[in-house]
Amino acid sequence: MSAAGGGRNGGAAGRRTGAGPRDAATGARDTGSGGRDAGSEAPDAGAAGAASVIDVEAFAREIAAPSTPPTESWRPRIVRLSPGEFERLAGLCREHGVAVIDTIDRQLMDLVAVRLPSSGAAERRRFVADTSAAHGGREAYGNWVYLPWDAKVVHLLDRDEYFEVITNRNRDKITREEQRRLRTRRIGVIGLSVGGEAAVTVAQEHLCGQIVLADFDRLDLSNLNRLNAGFDDLGVNKAVIVARRIARIDPYLEVAIFEEGVTEANVERFLDGLDLLIEECDGLRIKHEVRRLAKERGLDLIFAADERGFLSVEPYADRPDLPPFHGRIRSPQPPREAFRTQVDFLRALTEWMGGWDRISDASRRSLEQVGTTLCGYPQLAGEARYAAGQLAHVARRLLLGERLAPFMGNFDLAEHLPADRGRSAAEPPARPPGA
């Protein structure tokens, strides 16, 4: 879990299944040509949009006088070159200490392998040469993607060709037609500990065309036992970290972030236009409020905890009669500061995982020591990624229109892989015959 606010499907009742992504703040159809202005990365921005496409002169202005400091940036810049402009781009990068990475020939070989899987090496090389020539040279083909925080410019396939290649190995666990439908979906993720792993997983599977991220928390060293980040990210907002991870997988995926988390003031904007909400925050009142709003708006919500494989599927779109969180928590709990001790708060938090008696013995022992010999709730990297896998599985099925029954329970690997009680832990396993 992660400390973050929360929110749900803004104004429109029911699931949005339109033909294309919509702007989170206004509801206007996004043209796909830019979304938010290249320099607009303010906290609580809210409007998801594709990274803007700029020319080499706009890149020159941006790299010389960044509208957002690179250390705070998370949105990639897409640079489109005309024939003969590469030397200008390369010179600007040398001047400002930006690395240039060009693997476009390798990507084009991937593209031809996807389109002509039975082709031979000579045919593939001819495809690469012909494609480059048709665009006035290899440097003018595709796009150059600037990652300000990494000080890199990378040569990539164009948007649709990139999507064609990066999703090809999903087939046919996800068919081409299903992938096209998923590309119109919008997912919101609140809380970016387990939620961060889930957000990157659904982005990597391309289960949506837009993703909205919310968390007010910043990365601490103690988070690195489970979060996929580095020591150079310490102090960076978790939503920014996840947005950067997604950008490095697919810079064309539309992302918005709420660096202040989800609050009463912005919950409607956060939820506007969502097709699915992944709720992973530890704010007790927000957890209840987003479910109330989800039920009101007919928005499906899913939640997994990195604790004994706990999973909650709350399909409010098809089950408007379903009480929030399956009726287990009927009224908002007090805020964290109202609890006398950290252990009292954590006991209340475990109600969202089935209750104190449903968490593992090891977790109970640890929680009883929080505030005395331990500083926080125990969480493990493997369990966070396991939860992310559960969430991606359910998200894919819901977003493709499968009607799932409400579910709350555990997929606990320890129950399916019990210890062999017939021998001690120190005793080596028996060698198979003939070994």
C-alpha cells in the first residue's frame, strides 16, 4: 500500500466506451497531437495527453531554457525532424550534454519481422533501406524522444508502428482487435506502492491508452525494499517516478499525474472519464469515499494487497446493488491522526485486507512492534509484484467487457505450497533415485 489520496469517475454515469481518449478536465476529445503543452507539468495537472510533437527549433528553445526543470520533469518530448536536420539536433545535444541513442535500424528489423515473420534476412534489410529512403533518410524517419530527466534523446519508430511492435508479443493472449479496444481505455491508479507496480504492468501490457496516477508521497530509502526505483530517485514524488518508468516503456502512452494525491478538491477531476479505478492507497476515509463514488457512477474498482494475495473485485458497472467494499466497511473510518497509536491505525487498515485475523502470523507479529521496535508496515517486493499481476489480470478482463462476479478473498501461495512438516528446515531434501 502507499500513502495517497483517492477519487473516482467524475461526472458521467457509467463506463465510458467512446472511440477515443478524452481530456480529463474538459471532456473534449484529445486530438492525439499533443495533449498538454510541452512545458505544463504542474502538480495536479489532471489532463492526460500524448507527449507533444515539436520541431527541432522548438527543441532548441526547450533544451536551452526548460519550462520545467529536468529534475522535476516526467513528460517526454517528441521531436520530429525534416530531412537534413539531424546535425542541428546532434549539435544541440552535444552543447547541452544530452546523449543521443539511435537504434532505429534494429527497431525497423523488429517491425518487418512482425509484418513479414517468414521473410529472410535480405528481404528484411531491403525493407529497412526502402523505409528509410522513403522518408528522406533514416534520421528523418520516425521520432526522436527527449527524456529531460535522463538527459537522453532516443530515435524511435513512429507512434503506430511502435505500438504494433511493442504489443506483438501479447498476441494472441490479447488479440489485435482486443489491443485496439484497450487502447481507447482510461485507467486511474491511486497510491503508487503496490499501485505503482500495477500501473507499470498495465502500461506494459498496453491495457489502456491513458493512465492517471495519484500519490502525494515521496520516495524514501526504506521504500527501495519493494519499489522499482533507485537511490537517485530519493525524494522524488512517487507519481513522477512511475510516470517516468512508463515513459521509458512507451513515450506515446498518455499520462497525467496528481502529485498532491487525490483530495476532496480534485476527486471529481481525477475520476472523470475513467473506465477502471485501481485503488491502492492507505487513507482510510478516501478508500471509503472512492468506493461510494464508484458505486454512484457505475465505475469498476479493483484492489490488491501485498499480504497473503488479498484481492477485491468490485464491479459496480454491472452490479449497482453491490455495497462499497462488499459491505464490509459500512461507514467512513476516522482519519489516521484520530488513532491513539500507530498499531491502532494499522489494525483498522487491516480491515481492508479481510481483518486482523486474516493477515499472516509474521505480519501480525511485525505490526504489534510498529512504533516501538519497527517503523512501518512490512512489505516485500515479490508480494507487491504478485499483487500487480493479479490486478493486471482482472483489469484486462474487465476492460474487455467480461462480466466478473464480485470477489473478496486470498490467493495465498503459502496455502498452496505448504511446508513439508515431516522434516526439519535444516534437513536437506531427499535426493531423487539415481541422482
